[in-house]
Amino acid sequence: MNETLKQADIQLIQRILPHRYPFLLVDKVVDIDGTSSAKGIKNVSMNEPHFQGHFPGTPIMPGVTIVEAMAQTAAVMVGVALDFADKDLLIYFMSIDNCKFRRKVIPGDVLEMELTTLRGKAGAKVWKFAGKATVEGELAAEAEFTAMIDMPKA
């Protein structure tokens, strides 16, 4: 493995992302290879508020939150690589393409999200990513998405 790979714990994630409970959907990001790729980890817990209504008696993580978790992983990857901690940036979805859901994600699962950059570089506002989310090696979801990084002017 490349020894230059980085990782982000929850403290660093919160210094990069504006998201907070209940919408902070990534617990750790590992194997950060610059702005090329990274792996996010989400420990799915019954304590999450969406499980009260999605669905009572049969809790399933909503697909949109899986895609959001992938996007947050991508934002952390870029934030670590480009030193965006404490910069008050905002990230906005621009598009979601080729999105497919393959398996239920339920409390107790560990969702692993592998992200790769399809387009984007330092200084760019618009980035495109491909993501795959798995549970125990089984594909749960995949999508390509475009996002805009909005940095406040200095």
C-alpha cells in the first residue's frame, strides 16, 4: 500500500464539512490518495432518526442518504488533499447520474464507500465523482455525481 495515503477521523471531518447531526453521514475516511480516491466508513445505527419512519418495524437506510454519504466522503477526500479544514466551505450537488441500489442497508451494517474522482483539480469549483457503497463486500449502491465546492472569498 502507498505510505502517503491519509485518513480523516471525525474531528477532521467536522473541520471540513459543514454537516452536523442528524445529517453528518460519514464516520471516518481512510485510504485518501490525494484527490484521486478514498474510502469512507459509515457505521449504520438504529439511533439514526430516519429509521423511525423508514420503515417502522423494518428499518432501511434511505437510498438518498447512501448517496449523500458517498458525496460527503468525496468532499472529505478533496478537503484533506487540498487542506480545506476550517475554511467554511459549502458543497452542493449539481447532478446525480447512473444511480442504482442493489441491497438494503440496515442498522448494524458497516457501509464502506469507495470514491474516485472523474473530473476535478485544485482550484476547480466543479468536480465529478464515481462512488460504490458496499456492505461486507456486497454492492449496496453506486452512482456518479457532480458537485460544486463553494469557498468563501478571503
